[in-house]
Amino acid sequence: MSTPSQRPALTPRQLTRTDERLSFVYLERCTVHRDANAITAQDAEGTTHIPSATIGTLLLGPGTRVTHQAMSVLGETGAAVCWVGEHGVRYYASGRALSRSSALMEAQARQWANPRSRLAVAREMYRLRFPEEDPAGLTRHELLGREGRRLKDCYRAQAARTGVRWRGRRYTPGDFASGDAVNQAITAAAQCMYGIAHAVVTSLGCSPALGFVHSGHELSFVLDIADLYKTEIGIPVAFDVAAQGEEDVGSRTRRALRDRITETSLLNRCVDDIKRLLLPQTTTASDVGDDRDVVTLQSDHDHQVASGVNYDGPDYGDELW
């Protein structure tokens, strides 16, 4: 563990601003406690103090224990908490989302609820994966067909690069060992990517279920996000591992992917890509309410009015409570 770099003191209004925080802090094999307004991580090497207001999302890996007081200060400062596997390659559970605002979730719901904007986001997802192609005007069926061809091309290219014999994608749900080494590695890599995507989606307060390519599952949006990095990160790592031998493919894939995720700063990249997909290009962090703790009421014509006010009759202003 290492102590994060020093940052200027934050005011209470800035405590939940994501652009003033370390996006993700990962801890493992330690006890997390509270010391004043900081959390402490204690292991055999000593105690590290981490100002809680600098944390965007705290990832608690294997071997961590966290006290009630530590969770209390993290909640007070608006940090998200996720319980994950080693270096985030599994997702188990989470606490509150990072932002107090529902703006990103509402943006996702708006994009999802309109068939045209839902298709537009699906096209943008394809463009993120394959920037050299223009998916404008493609139907959903055409998008799926192009993705299938690109995946086949990726498998063949990685097989040629690594010298691994490729007989096609073979995976039997619930029977990991039935596949050959490369198929086992691809499955393990996919599961890891789902864990990473799930941690980011929940920490941002988005709905894991409202997908734009996948549909009908509680993790549809998680699958959408994980697939953005399949041909760039997941599949190449799987072929690299398979080329090294057939023993312990699953564990070796997870370790290799963990290192690649760290090298490419994938967690931060996921955050940027999700905001790019769901929000208009002109939207800023303050526009989505990262630094606000405000509840409003919906009035006519999508107009927002202050909450806590009695709107019965012409003389407004009486508080409800």
C-alpha cells in the first residue's frame, strides 16, 4: 500500500466531486478502520492513512475487514464501496453509489426508453470498439452481424500471433473444464471483465439492467460495458495465457488480466466511456450534479421545483415539514 499524494483541502460542497478525487483505491489483506475523517488500512507492514474525501470508489479485495466506523465516514463523504476479487476482477457486492445525484441514472433511463436513442448508443458502443468503422445508419441486425465478423477476425488474428490452434469458440455453461485451454482462458477473461464493469457501473449509480445491446437480464448494461474492451484487452490476454501452457489457465488468466487492467487504467477509462455514452457532449461534471446534494420535485414541462414546499393554492412557500 502507498499513501496517496497530497491534495488541497476540500469544502463540504466539494466532497462528492468526482474530478477532485482518486477514482479508485484498492485495498487487500488489511483491516480498514477510521481515524478522525480519514480511513486507515492496517496490515503487517504498518498503518496507512487515506483521507476519505479523496476517495471516489473504495475497492475492498480479498482478506479485508472493515469496521462500522470506517463505513460511516465513507458514507458521510460520499465514497462508493465495492467488495471485489483480487484487483477488482470479480464483483461481489457494493454499498452506495459515488454520486448523490440521480442525473446519470436518469440520463441512462432516457437514452434507453427511446428506441432511437437506444439504437444511437448501441452504434456509439460499436464505434468505441472499432473506431475505424462508421456504424451510422446500421440496423441492430447489421450491427450484430458486423460485430460477429470482427470477433471472428480477432480470434483468427490472435491465433496467428500466438501460434495457438483455434477450433472456434466452445463454451458449455457450468462446465468450465470442458473447453480447451484457449476457450477456458477466454471464459475466465470474460468473467473478469464483467466484474470490472459491474464495479464501475454500480459506483456511478447507473442501472446494471438497462442495456443498449444486451437485454432481458439484470446485468445487461454490465455486459455492454465489458464488451467494449473484449477485442482490445480480454481476447489478446486469453491467447497469451493459452500460448504459455494448459495448466492453471483460469488463475493465470485472472492474474494476467489484473496486470493489464492496471497498466491500461481500465477503471478510469470505463468511467469516461460510460459518461460519454450516456451524456451529451456538452455536459460537464457539475451539470450531472456530482457536487450537489439536492432533491427537487417534477412539475409540468420537465420543470424542476424546490422540494419541501407546499404547492397547494396560489400562495406557495409553506414548508411541508
